[in-house]
Amino acid sequence: MDSVDVKFVLVETSHPGNIGGAARAMKNMCLDQLALVNPNRYPSADATSRASGADDILMNAGIHETVDQALEGCAFVMGTSARPRGLYIPELTPKQCAERILAESTQGKVAVLFGREDSGLTNGELDRCNALMRIPTSQEYSSLNLAAAVQVLSYELMIQRGEAPLQRPIGEGERRHPLANADEMEGLFNHIEESIIATGFLDPENPRQVMRRLRRLFNRADVDRNEVNILRGILTSVQETVRKV
Amino acid sequence: MDSVDVKFVLVETSHPGNIGGAARAMKNMCLDQLALVNPNRYPSADATSRASGADDILMNAGIHETVDQALEGCAFVMGTSARPRGLYIPELTPKQCAERILAESTQGKVAVLFGREDSGLTNGELDRCNALMRIPTSQEYSSLNLAAAVQVLSYELMIQRGEAPLQRPIGEGERRHPLANADEMEGLFNHIEESIIATGFLDPENPRQVMRRLRRLFNRADVDRNEVNILRGILTSVQETVRKV
């Protein structure tokens, strides 16, 4: 997947571990433009350690004295905020943000400002923003960790870009055998029925709902061909036992 | 917003900071049930520091020796995986997971297993899972930080609670009996194993993958309590037949 042309700008970050965590979250989601404005301690072993394999993102990160420098050339600026703000700036959910960023990034350079851990963005910084992201949270405990906020937006950007570059569609599982077809499932159900009549579990004169319930159970499981073979192998071993009685 | 009745289980976490980060992510998203299986270093100042204001989640976290203990009484278990697995377990996106967890939590106790930072969940642990979450990521760099993965699922649980009132999974139909819990499923698997050793199908000296495949098949099917009773009735009839030989 191509990276999106969007720059994440971390403003006056106190804890270098958060810078590393943000870099890792970005790289996981195919994003690569990080900028740091006046970080408190940087470079730092904590940042490198939390970045894990994403130290290339740190290596290439721009480091700036001011927000203005970091935003140079940007056409669209998204802010982030943990709390409702007094002045009117449109507030978007992370999903809406991701959609907006993807749309704007085809028109010009886009930046997202992430504020200080303790106090967020100043009013002056918010005045630079075209829109604000607010992540839905608990009312009582609303302040996300900085790297966690970066993770949420990065994740939504990945989802909204769609067609995630998986080796195979998610939800497919690693199904190495084809699903059993209808004939094979009927063969299995007949085999089950014969076997449990043979052991005396099922009374053919009074079958109740047993076979219907077993059908529903196995149909729900999306049984594959190999599994049908295992189950029928078990049933054959039961029938051979019955013959010896 | 009410909390969801779901327990997040962190298995053999190496870095206590990740435990704190997970607790904070959960509390931000109105989740409060954390359990730790055999954590490497805990309690720890790193955990408390990263938890920030979420130390109540840490205080109330259950600490267990084994995954089995942590899962006691749980009817539905979701696993998490960074990579495709060899055997078939349904893989869901975080959004699908959140929908599923919300639906299942109205029926019985739900747990989510988060594996070790370096090696994830073992095959034995995956065998306990009804479904797996996989977060879409970059192909080249797919392993999320543990607390970041907790954040993504917690966020989707928040979003899905906001957007959709609790409802059954689509296509579920009416489930008239509660899901079998972990103990009942273990009882079933032990009963299957004894029975197919008795009929000669399973060679205990050379078990191959038979029990693992059967576990995955039945876990996938979300077996309810009534179905466990039917299956165990069949197995008892098989064992009685063997005794007559």
C-alpha cells in the first residue's frame, strides 16, 4: 500500500517514549512522515526502544523550533483535542478525519497536529487548524495517551484506505482445505445417523430433534473436506466397534 | 456509558509499561475488567506510571497462574494474532470483533486473549479461542505494540456501542440455550479424546493433529450447552458399546 501524503506533527512532547510509540503506530499503518516541534528530550533511548522496528521513521523525522516551521507548505491542518473547545472549529470523529485527510491529501499537503501530553494545543495552534479530531471516550477519563491517539487515527486511515494489503482477505482464515460441499455434508449426516442408531443413542422410532440439532451445529461450523474425513474416520471406528459386539 | 461485560486477558506480558498502557486505553473507553496471566514483572512502577489515572483498573486486575484460570466461566473467547495461522479459526477485523463481543456479552461471559509481545499466543491458547482478531497493518511491519492493540479494540468497542445498540450477530437466529462455557467445552474435548482412543481411532502414541483439529472445529461452531449434552450422550453410547466388546 502506498503511504498517504500526510505529516503527523508532535508538538512539544514531554515523554520521548511517546515519540517512539507514535513512530511505531504510524509505520504499522503505512504512514511515514513524522515531525517533532521542540521535543523535551530527543533523541532518546526511550524513543528508540518504544519505536521498536520503526526507527527509520524516527531517523527521517523533521525536527522544528516552531509549529509554523513544521506546517510550512501545508494546505490543510487537522488538530486533535481531548476536550470540547470554546471557539468554533468543526470536530470530527477519527473516521471522519481519516476520510477528510485522504480527500485533502489528493489536493495538497496535509498535516495533523498532536498537542502536549498535559495541555494539548494552545489557542494559537488551534487557530491554525481547519478541523479538529475528537476521539470518543469516557466522560470521566477522556485523555488518551499521545501514542494511543496517533494509533487510533493511523488505524482509521488504514481502514478508510481500504483494501488493506493482507496476504489474503481478513476473515478468511487459513483454510487449507476447501469447504465440504452439500453432497459431502449429506454423506456425513447419513454416516452420523447410521452410527448413532448402531450404538443405541438414536431411536429411529423416536428420533426427536437429534439429527436436526446436529445438522445445525455442523452447518454453523463451515466444515472443510479434511474435517469431514476425520469425522467419518471416527464414525467408521465406531461402526467397527459395534460389529465386534 | 455502561461498561461492557468483557475481560481483557494479557498473557505473560514482558514489559510492565504495556500493562499500564493497556489499563489506560481500557479506562478511556469505559472498559474495566483486566486480567494478567503470569506477568513478567508486576506490580511495577512502569505499569503504574503508564496507567496514569487508570490505576484503579490495575488495582482490580485479576492475576492468574494459567490461562485456564483466567478463562474460568467464560463462554466466548476471542484471540488476537498478528500473523496468519496454520489452522482455520475465523479471523475478524476489529470492527467485526467489537460487534461480536457486544452481542456475545449479552449471552455469557466474554474474554479477549492478548498474547506475549514477542511470540503472541501459543497454539494451545489459540485452541481455546472461538474467533481471532487481526488488525489490518502494513505487510512489512505488522506487529502492533500490545497496548496499541488493546487501544484499537477498545476504541472499536466504544464506537460500536455508540452507533449500534446491543443486538445479536446477523444470521445468528435465536439461540435458545446459553453457549457452553470453557469448563464444559474442556469436558467435551476430554470425553471425545477418551472415546476415540477407546474405539481405536486415535493412537495416543501418535495423536497427530486430530484433537487440535476437532477443537478448532467445535470452537468455531459456538456450541451451546444443549449441544454439548447431545454430543456427550453420543460419546457415552460409544463408550458403552466399547465395554461390551
